[in-house]
Amino acid sequence: MKKEYESLLKIKMFKTQSEAPNILESQDLNPEYVSYKEDLELLENRLLELENVIKNVVIIEKPPKGKADFIDLGAIVLVENGIQKEQFTIVGTFEANPDSGKISNESPVGRALLGHKAGDKVSVFKTIYKIKEVKYN
């Protein structure tokens, strides 16, 4: 995210330092100018979003021994749904990538798993998951 932020800052500097299109083209607003302003606004919004995330980042640490049996952020969870076994890592929204097994704590499955431990069963949209293992790296 820091790399994206720095890259977008460079793009913003380039856009604002280069010559902007004329606001008017004859008596009408120049479509090139409108597009330029929209792009700049999107860029600034993304920069603000990234800035907020970077300022408020919290490193997930391994929980103490008494709580390491329960699923929380950072847990690697092995579940079985009767047909197959799946492994999930519970992460925050910005890190979620279901294709690589990282699910958000705000997703239906992630939310259902939070606070449970190995041996528990949770139901998500008529699918019952039996928690086989909970571990932290």
C-alpha cells in the first residue's frame, strides 16, 4: 500500500505540474478538462483512502496461549464441510484474497468462524463447517 501511495503521489505531482486542458472550448466546457478533473478527483480520493489505512495500520500478533485456541485475525483455520477440506487465513478486509485462501473477518465465513475453536461446527448459508484445526504463525 505504501508503494501504491508513493506511486500515486508521483502521478498526482505530474498531473498537477503539467499544463491542464483549457476549461472552455468555445462556449462549452471542454470534455478534456472535465475528464482531467474527474481523474484528479479519483486520484486524490484513493490517496486519502491509502493515507488513512497507512496511518491506522495495526500489526496482527500471535495471541497469548490461553486465546490461541480460538479463531481471531491472523488465524489459519482448517475446516471440513463434509465433502472437502479447506484452509483459510482470517485477515482484514484490505488483505482478503479468496483465491489464495485469505478471507476477510467481515466475510460471511470469516465472521462465522471468529471466536470458535477446533471441534466446533459453524453454519454459513446452509453449509456446515467443522473446524479441524486452528493455528497461528
